Amino acid sequence: MTINSKSPFIKIEIINDLRIVYYREDGSSAVYIGGSRNWRNNNPGNIGYGNGRLVTKLGAIGKAGGFAVFPDYESGRKAILSVLKKDDFQGRTVSKAIEVWAPKEDGNNTELYKKHVQMWTLIDLNKQVKSLTDEELEKLVKAIERKEGAKLGKIIEVPPATGTKRKILDVKKNKENLIIQYLIEGYGWLRKAEAINLVEKDIVDAVIVKRQNGYVFLRSRPDSTKTNNLDK
Amino acid sequence: MKLLFIFILGFLVSCTAYAPQTQTSKPVEKCLNYEPEKVQLEGQLYKKSFPGPPNYTDVKKGDEEEVYWLLKTTAPFCVNENERIWAEKQTNLSDVQLIIGSETGFYKTKRSLLNKKVIISGTLIPQITGHHKTEVLIDVHSLDEVKE
């Protein structure tokens, strides 16, 4: 699941609900698009961010949608194991640990989580977590990971910027011929507000134009060609 | 005359020293402890829907709905830090998600208590996963109506 063998990701930037950019120390990055929250966050156990104290200990590098973001999928898996090794989880039965991880909901087939874990791990759910062997613990982690169900999305690798900013490659317009989306080099299609945000952060090479009527849009930097101005 | 003035002044000072402080002081938050200590919380029982997997953002956008029972406590409370379980101090809490064990059958037997004043005894657990919707949760041992 790790996307490449380059240096690890050290920080993130949230573009929108379905897009996170992971940055490496060398300036290169990877944009995680779509999929499920736990896939995008490299957090297969759906561990919440809380106040950040616990998850930072577990190696998290950020927060998205209230959940921890880990630098890679393996770190996220290890975090599940670390939580199960905490004193409070160690003192519970496997059954109770599952109940705490994913509390029983009102009106659902709530025993399904436990049934699946038992079926996939063959562990006696009445056993205490602290009495599980390393192999059994690993099976439990895999079962939680499987049950939480990461759905894959798309990853776009973006090389380090070499002094140049990202370019706007294309635009999408609505029926009124107003620009609603921009195709940004390395980021894919973004809503206008997201693209403007990247321009404000000096990541994208464009000019923010504000009309007197309040309409805001982006223009490419002036050159000799008028056709690429991106006017509405 | 001078003595009378000192007496009256002393009387007024002693009155103001007691009366205003008791009237303006805020209620002191009750500070509880995380598990294994057993605690009791009182308040209104209610149920609420939350967005669940895959994005935990919006049921209308395709996320599964997760419905849990919560307690809105009568008074705000706090929970002390617990290093052993990496749980930080939480203050000004008023909504607590209930962890209802399958063996209790409470979702069936206690449904009539929804939107009523109840008293819950159990143990407090810090928020860990995305299925946890409040900073602190209570693993419910008993759940009873408060007769007023």
C-alpha cells in the first residue's frame, strides 16, 4: 500500500474532503484522491485525532476530518497494534475490546463486527487481549483493518517544484460560461475556491482577479497570447 | 462617634465579604476519573445519527449512518488525565456517547427512557476511534430513570 520507497512523508495539506497532499522532505509530494477516509489518511483503524497527544505518539503527522493521518499505511496499521497494547485494552476481553473500538449501534446488526472478527481470526473472543500471542494480535489487527474497510482511491505523484509554480492546464465552465473548476498541474481538477487557495499560498502560478461586482476568478500571468488568459 | 463609624464599616465589609461571592461564583465542575473507577452521570438520554464510513462526513453524500445513544448531562463535568491509558484531561463535558454492551440488551429494554431524565453508572473511556463521537464515552453498567 506504500506508494514508493522515497523518503517518508513529513506533513500534509488538506485540499478538500476527498483530497490530501502528502509532502516529503525533498519537496516532492503525493496527492491522495477519493477512496475512503481511512485509505486517504493512511489510517486503516479509523483512529481519531482527539487532541493529538495519543496519535502523535503513534506517529501521526496530521489531522483530516477529525481523524489521524499517518505517513504511510504500515504506520497506520502499527497504530492499531499500539492501541491494543495500551493498558486499558490489555485488560479487556477481545469481545469487549471490539465493543469499545466500534460501539454497538442502535438498530443495526451490531454483533456482525464480532462475528466477523471471530470468523477471520479464530480467536476465542472471551480471551483477554493481554493473553493473545503476537500472531493472534496481528490477526486481530488485520481483522479490524478488514472490518473498517479501506476503499482505494487514486494517488498522483508530484515531483519537487524546481523553482517554478504549478500551472493551470485547463478550466471547466458552467452553463453561464463561468469558470467553476481548474485543472492544476499535479493536483487534478479543483473547485475554484480550492484553486484560489493554492494561488494565495504561492503554489499555483496565476493572478487572482476581483471584479467590481464581486466575481472572483483566476487569470494566467500576462503574456503575448490572449487565448490562454483563462477569462470567464 | 468614631467608634460607631468603625463598627458600621466593619459590619458592611463583613457582609460584602460573604454575600456577593456566593451569588456570583460559577458552579464548580465535577472532575471524574477514567476507568476502572465506576462513576454515575445524570441527564437526558437521547439518540443521534452521525455520518460513518467511508468518509465520516455526510450521510447525504453516501456515508453510512451510525446511530448512537448519548447522555446530555444535567451539569458539565470534567475528567482527570490518566497517563496509563494516554488520556488527557477533558473539561466542560456535557454530551457523552454510551457504549452499550450486547449482553445488556439495553437498546431493547431501555428504549422507553429515550428523552427522559436518567442516571447511568459505568466507566469512562477516552475517545479513540472514528466510531467515538464524543471526547469521553461511558461503558454503561446500569441505566435507570430518575423519578422526579
